Amino acid sequence: MTLLYDAQLLTLYVGICLFIACVIGNGINILVFSKLHMFRTNPCAFYFLMGSIDNMFYVCFNLPIRILSDTYRIDTYRGSDVWCKIRQFFLFVPALISVTFSCLALIDQFLVTSKSAYLRSRSRIEWAHRISLVVIVFWCLYGVHVFFLYRILPTTKTCGSDNPALAIYSPIYLLGIICGIPVGIMTLFGLLTYRNIRRTVHLAELRFDRQLIRMTSIHVVLVAVSLIPYGINRAYTLITAGVVKDSDRLMKESFATTMVTLGTYLYYVGSCYAFSLTSSRFRRIVKKEIFARCRMRRIAPS
């Protein structure tokens, strides 16, 4: 019972901290990337903006529900099939949209650092707008199956699915689409971008943004640290699904699952703080915007 209680406290306090950090961090990202012209016209920064909006929605919608259900054992579904389907849809689709925007940001940095003029010309803000729309529509359509598969199960009275096809798809989604493929794409294009920079003799000729590249690179680290442990935990759970476990082992595994699940929220929360660590220009812009707004509030007439 001690580990169960510890897991509840961990979900409560860490969850509240993550929620506050999400609102502040993603709010700063949205402010910076949407207001400044240098970022509004940059495809990579636009992908970061779209990702921050998506991350804000994902955390603000899903994290409070997790805190209520895991800490206070509140049944947020209350037997509603409709709410069960909506909750699963917004747990499923925004996560896919977010990791896709992260991958697109890495791909854009590969394009702008390429020696090929044709590849560099593919990095255009007009294309970024169109691609972003396609990404959102595609994943929303892809997630429609949730409305047909999930419901309140009559046996357990919980939101879930007894469809055998979902049992086959779940490992593919958790290990492949959410963890393996995004980390693989980001690692690949991160290495290709690094190779482009090393092979380019006259770096100034390409006119790429060095600080934006550093911001993108630290984003890869953030994704790996947040999602790889979750993927490993899910793989372990699936591999040992047929193993008979005693209560002590089940409790330890449940506590570990709680930790790595909360860890995934670092990906949706931490981009602003990672950007601030790697980019002096981003730090200056944030300070300038925050202080300017504080001054405006002080001099505003009452």
C-alpha cells in the first residue's frame, strides 16, 4: 500500500507542477513564435508554434483528468460512452500531431542546411502552413476509429475496448508510432543536419539560423528522454503479460508505470525551458517580451 500511496502523491504533486510549467512554458512559446516576424516566417519556428499550441491543449485536457482518476479515484467517465470516446480521441490524436510537428522541425533543419539549392528551396513558410493543415486533418481522420472501438465495458464499468484487433494495434501504436518512429526520424535527420553542417565549407553562404538548429537539437534530446523510457516500459509490460506476478511485483510495476507516464509529459512541457538553455537570443526575446508587458501593466491607467 505504501507504493500505491506514493504513486498517488507523485501523480498529484508532480502533475500540478507539470501543469503549471506547461501553461507558462507553452504560453511563452506561443507568444514568442507568433509575435516576432523572424519566427513567423521561419518554417521550423512555425512547426514549434503549432507544436506548442497542441502541447498546451494536450496537457490542459488530459493531465487534470489523470490527477483526478489516479489520485482521488474519481470516475470522470461516469458511465458515459460519449465522454469515453472523446477522452480517448483527445488522448490519442494530439500526441500524434505533436510528435509529427517535432519531426517536421528536424526535417526542415535538414533542408535549410543542405548544399543542394533545390532542397533548401523546399523550406518555405507557405509549404509549412499547408503541411501543418494536412497533418492535423490526417491524424484526426486516422483517430476516428477510436469512436467505434472504445466504450464503457459492461464487465468492469471502465472506459476501454474488448475488440481483439485493438490488442494487435496497441503495441504498434505505443512502441512504433508514438516512440520508435518519431525518435528514429528525429535521430536520422539530426545526424543528417550535423553532417550537412560539417560538410559545408562556407557556412555563411547558407544563411541558416545556428541558434534555431541548437533549439531543434535539444528538442531531440527532450523527445528521447521523455518517450524512450515509456516505450521500454510498455515493451516490458507486453512481454511479461502472460507471466504470473505476485502483489509486490505488480505494485512495483504500477509505480514504475506511473513514473514513466508522468515523464512523457516532460515532452509536452519542456520545450520552452530547453530552448532557453540553448539559445541566448530566445532568452533575450522572452525577457524583453515579459518586461515590456509588465511595464505596460504598470503604466496602464486604472
